[in-house]
Amino acid sequence: MEDTAMKFLGAGIAMIGALGGGIGIGQVVAGWLGALARNPGAEGKLFLPGILGLAFAEVIALLCLLVAILLLFVV
Amino acid sequence: MSGAGHHSPLEQFEIKKLVDLQLFGWDVSFTNSTLFMLLAVALSAGLVVWAMRPAAAVPGRFQMLVETLYNAIANMVSQTAGEKSRPFFPLIFSIFIFILMCNLLGMIPHAFTVTSHIVVNFVLAITLFLFITATGFAKHGLKFLSLFVPHGLPIALAPFIFVLELISYLVRPFSLSIRLFANMLAGHLLLKVLAGMVVSLLMAGGVLSAIAVLPFAFTAIMTGFEIFVAFVQAFVFSLLACVYLRDALELHH
């Protein structure tokens, strides 16, 4: 196959990795909601670790997107 | 993505020289990136100074806005990094408001998003990282390296864990910068592609023009979401800066 076709294929395959990011973010929010439901008064203390967990989980999905964009536009 | 006569959605990220300047063979032109960075600094400094001018006990709208931002970041710093990190608050607040302003300015149609270039974010992250590492060494001397060997570790594992922790420490500036960069790039690319869809559908005429409402509605929703992401990403950058600062000041994870 030609170069460009392989690039498009590669970009598509790279995005499969974003599945992990989606599951990870779901787990973070599930844990956060569960903890909030058990102890609604702790919202102030739970907010910062919640946002932190979201940021870490999202990086992996964004790395996949970055690889796809690199393949499409830069290589 | 680039059909006949269509503009690539990547064109919005092009750096254009506004004033061509050369200094000893170095290209120090005044670009659109520079212009928007200056605008971000001027707006944030101007907003804070002008809004706090009345200094009323019962704040008006803008004073309340600035005080809310200040309190949010102050609470974050004291919660995450402890009271000992009060001297570092101006640094964290400056980083937060600069990134926030750069992100928000990019939401204006046809404006340039400063933080959508990896080099800008990387310089911010590496400067912060080097500063925090230097602070750690200045405060603890060579004992700073005990950060990489967690407490209560069997001595046989120590070298392996040391290398592992060192690598994950050195990855920090990269993950910090890539997080912000990828969020901004992906958001603006998506908005551009959706807007292009609206234009193509409208130009096709007939039934297709009526369907153009769908991508238009989605563009509107995504614009709102991107403004939210602008705030969240600026907050996460400064939050992680506080976490890394705490790691350097108090040598335990």
C-alpha cells in the first residue's frame, strides 16, 4: 500500500488507544461520585484529588490523539 | 481534509510574522504568537489592577471576580502544598492567569491560541520544573534525592526503584506541557472541522443546507465546552505545579 494510505490507517488504529482513557475517566468519576455519595460533606476535600485524577487519566487518551495527528499532518 | 479550494483546519495554528526583526542572526520577529501573549499579559495585569482599584469592603462585580480567582488559587495552594508554600503563591497565580488568558483569548473566532504550540507550553513546564528542582536542592541539599527512594523499601530493590522514580520524575515537564498542548490543539481542530462542515453544507444548497443546523448546534455546544476546558486546563496546570512543589519541599509523596 502507499504511504498516505498507511498514514490514514495508522491514524485510525492509533485512536483505539483512547478507549483506555475513556474507561479510566469513567473509573475516576465513579470513585468520586461514590465517595461523595457516602460522605456529602467531604466535597471540599474531594474536589482537588478528583480534578487531579481526571487530568492524569485524560493524558493517555490525548497522547493517542497526538500520535494520530502527528501521523496525519506531520509525517 | 484538504479538498480543492478548501483550507486545512491546521491553518489556524500557523505562525505569521507581523514585524520582521533580526538580532545578531537570530530571528526575533514580532509574530502573531507574540502579539497574543502580550495581549494576555496586558489583559490579566490590567484586569487585576483595575478591578481591585475601588478596594471596597462590599465588592462590585469585577472586584468579586478577581477576589474569587485569587481565593480559589490561594485555597488550592494551601490545601495542596501546605502553608510553607505561601511565598510561591505569586508564581502559581501568574502561571494560572497567564495560561487562562491565553486559552480564553484563543476562543475568540479567528484569534491565535498561544498555548496550542508545544514550544510555548514546554518552555513554561521546563522552567517551572527546573525552578522547583532547584528549590528542592537549595532547601534539602543532596538529601533531595531521597525523594526517589520511598520509605521502608527493601535494600535490594532500592537501585531499581530509584531509576524508575527518577524516570517518572523527569517525565513531569513533558506530561505537563503535552496535556495542555493536546487539549488546546484537539479542541480548536475539532471546532475548525465542524465549522468547515457547516460552510460546506450551506454551500451545497437545497436539502443539505437545512441539515447544516446539526453541525452548527454541535459547534455551539463545543464552543461552550472549550471555554470550560480552558478553565480546567489552566487550573490543572497550576494544581500540578503545586503538587510538584509540595513533593520538592516535603520529601515524601
